[in-house]
Amino acid sequence: IYFLLSGNCRVTANHKAVGLLTEHQIFGEFAAITKDLRTATIRTNTITTILSFRLATELFDEIPESFSYLYKNVIDELIKKIDSSNKKKY
């Protein structure tokens, strides 16, 4: 999972532009949670600072409350992405 601290990036899928990531957005969350292959390519438009982290799912039983915060934030971000995608279709 990646968190864009500064800068912006373009998102492409099947060689087509599909979105723009700006500061304080996350990406890569869906593939990290589902263990599926990524579905988009991210390329920087500007100088960026990106924080990368891995889900330590083996710690879930020890500190489940920390995962609830993470999953809530990931779900919030996915809802925004789905909502934005739906608005572009209509």
C-alpha cells in the first residue's frame, strides 16, 4: 500500500488515463487486501514523496484494533474512488 505524501501522479489502465492521484491519497490498497494483481499503473507527474508499507496480517490476532483503523481508512478511500468513477459515467 502506498500513501502519496506530496506531488501528484497519473493513473493508467490498459494504456488509457483513468485518474489522477494527489497529496494524501492512498493507492495499491485493493491488491494488498485481496492479494490480486494490480489493475493500474501509477506514474509521477511531479516530484513526489511516497510512503510504502506492508500489511502485517500476521499481527491481526495480537492487535486487531489497529487493523480496524486501517481498514476503515482504506474503505473510505475506496468509496471515494468508486463514487468518483460513477460520477464520470453519468
